[in-house]
Amino acid sequence: MNPETVLQGDTSAVTHGRRADRDLALLEALRRRESTATERLVATYGDRAYRLAIRITGSGSDAEEVVQDAFWAVVRKIDTFRGDAALGSWVYRIVANAAYQKLRGRRSRRTDLSLEEVLPLFDQQGRHVAATGDWSPRVNDPSVQTELRLALTAAMSELPALSRTILVLRDVEGRSIAEIAEALGLGVPAVKTRVHRARLFLRKQLGDVMPTLNGTAAMLAAS
């Protein structure tokens, strides 16, 4: 066995132990309604909560409101925390749900895009009706990186609130299907379906924009 691996494992165990001790102390402070408990909650999870909230909502002001509302919910509901998962995971689920509710409320003021209208067409065997080019080799091309990132952001903003939230949790935050289902009160099959459909939508949107990016890159190279 590699000695470095052993050392890394020991360090990981120590880090996990320190985190558990920190969370236990914070949990007890919240349950005892200590005057500094809320401040400690923000100091411990504030940055992480804000990053998640802004990824889901896409708005700094909305993300700030989400974190404030979510942390207030944590303080109010702390006695309902059963300890089945880590405190951080429980806080994270509350933030994710609050961000989704904020995004859904904002989207309710306009009509959400229907994925049925823009998803690729399939035949009865599940194959694409229209041929689609394979643009994946261009993803790492520096000449289209900025435009591709902008196109991805624009496509993400067009997703329905629930689909966007699920995709962020799954593909950006790396949460499991089961964790997402629990956080949003959905069934596992529903989450799997939403992830699949959202990925198809993004792939189609990026596929539509790639010819334009290729043309721009060619013009710049020729100039």
C-alpha cells in the first residue's frame, strides 16, 4: 500500500472527526437557543449555502434572500432534526428547497418553457428522428470556450424551475438522486426523468449554437 495513501486516509479521518465535533457543538447551541448560535450557523455554512442558492436562482439578490430564509427555517425547525444525516446535509437540503421555491415563484410571473417543444424528436424505437452532429470534441476548444459558457448559461436559464434545480444539484453539486429526491420531496424515478430530459435539452440547445460558434472561430482564425 502506498504510504501517501495511508497518510491521506488518516488526514481524512481526522478532518471528518473535527467536522463532526464542530457540527455537534453547533447543533447543541442551536437547540439550546444560545445567543451566538445563528451567527455560528452563518459562519459555518453561509458561503456554501450562498454558492448553492446562486447556482439555482442565478441571482445574487435572490440567493441572499434564500440563505436568510433557509437559515431562519433551520433555527425554527432545529428540534425536528433527527440526526439521520449530517447536520450540514440537512441544512443543505433546506437551502436547496428554498432556492427552488424562490425560482419557481419568480418563474410563475412568466410562462415556463415547455421541454416538449424543444427536446429532440424520437421515433418509436427511441432513436433521434433528425440527425444530430457530434460537437463534443469542440467542447475543450479554447476558441469557443467563452461563447459556449454563455450559451450554456442561457440554456440553463430557460429550463423550468424544477428541472434547473435538479440539474444543478446533480451535475454541478454532485448530489445523489436519492438526496435530491429527499430534498425536493420527489420520487427517485421523477428525479431521474427530470435529469435525463434536462440534459437532452441542454445538449440540443448547445448543438443548435455550435455551428455559429464554429463559423465565428473560423473567421477569427482567417483574419
